[in-house]
Amino acid sequence: MGGSLYILAGNVYNWKVQHNVLHHTYTNIHGHDEDMDAGRIIRFSQHAKWKWFHRFQHYYSIFLYGLLTLNWAITVDFIQMKRYMKRKLSYGKFPNPIVNWSKLVITKIIYLTMWIVIPLIIMDIAWWKILIGFCVMHYTAGIILSIVFQLAHIMDEAEMPLPETNGTMKNTWAIHQLRTTVNFSTKNRLVNWFTGGLNHQVEHHIFPHISHVHYKNISKIVRNTAKEFNLPYNEYRSMRKAVAAHFKFLKEMGMKPMVPA
């Protein structure tokens, strides 16, 4: 079932490395968690270099979010695979380079054939209308995915710690997940279904191998345990408040940093 990612513009190998290895292991650690890296155009962390145009990022970021999946389909998968293969990163056994690159190229051809070539052949619609539909589809998916992803980690409540000088982190892995992750709208059944449980990000990070259908029940245990040990359990009651908080955080990250005295 995970292989269905190929017909949605993604790549299984890249996703496993970026999400399962880098993001879930080094959550919100600048320079290690690639979900924190939006290039120079958006500043997600106080550790990222500030540019003058970041002052406006809480306005223009939403328009760039829509490009997420289109970038995956066209350029990012190739760039990521080259970087990950060079670093010999993998989730499990390291794949054969020839097989891995062949999968990437072949699945991209199949993807473009399914969503552009076949519609051009079987549908009596102008080619430019099909391309517009293709782009609108991706732009919509990009905005939805980006918003869901950002509400979980690019928030004021989510800590963004750096390693100690010897490379170690202050907290153990589970405590680190609690401090760097945020839930939102967990009582809303529609949001639960639509996001596939990704609104329960705390549970998703602590129990990544457990199906999301159990997150609602697990969350009660996690919340009580966090309270028992005086640990944070970050959560927004509604998605509306979470979205507002995210863009407020982007505005704060866009302000020119104070120069240390």
C-alpha cells in the first residue's frame, strides 16, 4: 500500500529517509530535520539565516505552500535521491543504486503517463486545460499537506533545540518528541479522518508503528503520563486557532533578529 505513493508523485525511498529517518529521529533539529529547511525563501527557525524579505513571509508563504507536491513530482525527488545515495542513507538495507534510480525514473514516467499523457489521448479536451487541471490538483494538495505538516512543528510551542558541542541532545528521544510536536483539533472527527490522524502528531511521533485509528485512545494515556512527569503536551483545540498561531509564528521568525549586546 505504501507503494501507492509512486502514483501520487512521491518516491518510497526518499520518503522513508526524509520522514522515517531524518524527521522522526531528529525532529525539529536545525540542520538535521529537512522538514525545517525551506531554503532561503522561508525562515522556519531562529537558527536559520535571516533575510530582509522574511519580514513578509507570513503573507507569501501560503502561496509557496501550494508548490509542495509539484516540486516533489518534478525536481525534489531527483535532488533528494542524489543527496541521500551519496550519504548512503536508508531505512533498512541500503538499496542497489542502479535499481533505485531506475525505480525513480520509471515511476515518474508512469506517473506523468497516468495524469497527463492518458488524459490527453482519451479525453477530448485541449492540452492546456489538462495541464491547468494537473497544476490545480497539485496546488490544492500542496496547500493541504503543507498546512497539516507545519501545524505539527512550525509553531511557537514546538521547541527547536540544537545539539550539545559533543553532538548529544539534552532530552531523551520520547521527551524530545513531546517538546517538539503539537497536536491540533483532536476532538474533530472530520479533521481526524481527513488528515489520517496527523492532527494527533504527538502520538504519531511517539508511536509511529501504531495505526492512527488508535491515536484517540492512546492520547488519553500520553496526556496523563506527560502531566504526571511534568512534561508538555502541546495541543490546540481547533484547527483555526492552530493555523492562526502558525502564521503568527512565521511573522515572528520574519522579524530581524536582535543583535546580541
